[in-house]
Amino acid sequence: MPAKAYMYPLPARYYDDYRIRRYGAHGTSHRYAAQQAANLLGRPLRDLGLITCHLGNGGSITAVNHGKSIDTTMGFTPLEGLMMGTRSGSIDPAILTYIMRREGISFDEMDAVLNRESGVLGVSGLSADMRDVLAAADAGNEQARLAIDMYVYRVQKAIGGFYAAMTRTDAVVMTAGIGENSVEMRRRVADKLAWLGVELDPELNAVRSDDPRVISTPNSKITCLVVPTNEELMIALDVEALLG
Ligand code: AMP
């Protein structure tokens, strides 16, 4: 990532003293998804602009411009960015000090709230598992509906932001638990990207498979792909490359 993407607007000494910067996470998964997407599209990765969406219990989105990650939603820790199963994702940092003062809780307690009690679980009050929350929303549960709307909205904004940050966007790639398996969540996200010319093929979106696949129509201005992630394979390939 370039410095403008990985630096935080904090006093420079925090970077100098502690290397406080955005590192991102899920890099192995994003790299695998990007490579598989290039294979599927039959074009070299360096010629493509990809937005890879790792939507699992943790979630992050990466802008892969001509084969290089230029920005990603996770930050100094995996807490930044999207709303996740139990993590809040990005919130106003002043909320921390406000709640800590109001409730007199410790740093560790606040950390646990943000990492383990927030996100889909915290908003729905039900579960961190999107399957449970989708079922509850279907049954009319308002908190579950709100959690899903918030989740999709944050994914939509991240994709829109990276679209603006890249020089081209050829494909949006979905991976991890929700991205690979949830026909419904893919549909909801794609619906919100119609302004970008994204058009899902409902039949292709409904296909269940362990293979990388296209789920958009031939007319879609941006191709939508599902790539089942394989971090273990990516790591093994990296080890092989390192060993020569
Ligand atoms: P991961 O962290 O990649 O293993 O993803 C796990 C998460 O994926 C679960 O907690 C669920 O929220 C989500 N998930 C898996 N299968 C489905 C599905 N069919 N529909 C919706 N969410 C799913």
C-alpha cells in the first residue's frame, strides 16, 4: 500500500516510535482470490482492477489495482473497517473514551466489547452467524433486519470507495463464509452496486460449487465472481516459492 493509504492522521511520532499504521489482514485470502479471479477471467493480474471481498466471521475488502493491494479496510488491527460477526469495525474512536468514562470499564473490557460483543452479534442481539440473522430477519425480527442493512451498507460503501480509489475495476470478487455461501447476501450487496452497472445473474448466483465462478450477466459492467478461498494452499505455495 502507498503511505497515503497506510498512514493514520496521527502525530508522526506514533509511526516512528511504534509503527502505528494500517497493515490490513486476510492478505493471504485476498491474494489467493485475486489470482484465481485473474485465472478465471483469463487475463494477467497486472492488467486488472479487482475489489476482493473476504466476508466471513471477520471481514475485509481490498482494492487490488494492477495486481497490487493499494488499500484495504482492516487497519493496525483486524478491528477496523467492515462490520463483522462480533467486531464493530470502524466507529468514532471518541465513543471508546465516552463509554469507558460513563461505565467505568477497563481497557480490556472495552476491547472485549469491540472485538467480541459488537458487529452482527451486538446489533442483532441474537447471533454472529449470518445464517441465524437472515432467518430471524425473514421471520420479522427488526434488530436482525437492521444488522443486515448495516452490514450490507458498509460493504457497499467500502466497494464504492475503492472503486473511486482505483484506476479501473474489472471485477468484484466474493470469498469466505458469507461471500462463498450466501446467495442472499451476495444478491443484497450486488443490488446496491447497480449504479456501477453491476448485474447479477440470479441463476448463476444460486449455483453451489467449490469452484471459482462468474455470477454476473454478460452485460454487467463489472464482473462478479465467487472464489472459495484457500489460505492453506496459498501459504503452501508461498513456502514452496521461498524454498525455491
Ligand atoms: P468464515 O470466517 O469464512 O469461516 O465464515 C464463517 C461465517 O460465514 C459464519 O459465521 C456465517 O456467518 C457465514 N456463513 C457461512 N455459510 C453461510 C450461508 N449459507 N449463509 C449466510 N452466512 C453464511
